[in-house]
Amino acid sequence: MTVDLARRLRDEGLDPSGWANGPNDRYPAHDHRFDKVIVVERGSIRFGLPASHTGIDLVAGDRLELPAGTSHDATVSADGVACLEAHLPAGSLAGLAPRRSGSW
């Protein structure tokens, strides 16, 4: 699946890079000055959205589009996670709320 997901991102003009985290790793709330697209290759992760007191659960094949300035935290599942991530200039996802696309 990895090659297909990376190719699909590149076909959109994105430049994905990979990262992974071990079981139950956590990131505290933070934001970025760029828009971000994340696709889960394996495992799962939950992105919390403190401003709305909600979260978005992602599993292999899911995609998250996260506009710049969106405060988020993350908790990796007990199985760990591997993702592809691409950055876009801030405003590229203008007008979108953080959104998940399943079975991407």
C-alpha cells in the first residue's frame, strides 16, 4: 500500500515524507504555520482538536487535511503508526475544517 499512497500524493503535486511512532506515543497540543496532509500507511492514530473538544481517528488508508494554525494533539494506538505527510503553503486548504477522508 505504501507505494500506491505515496504515488497518489505525488500525483496531486505533493512531496510526501514518511514518519512513524511507537505504541502509545503522544504529542501535546501544537499547531503549524503550514497546511498539512497526512495519510496513514499502517497502524492508527487519534488527532485531538482541543478547540472543538473532538478528535479524528485515522487507520491505514485514511487521510487528514489539517489547515495551518489548527491546534491539535496526537495519540498513537497500541500498534504504533506509520504515515506519509506533505506540507502546503498556509491557506492552500483555506475554508476547510480539519477533515478525514476514509479509504483513501
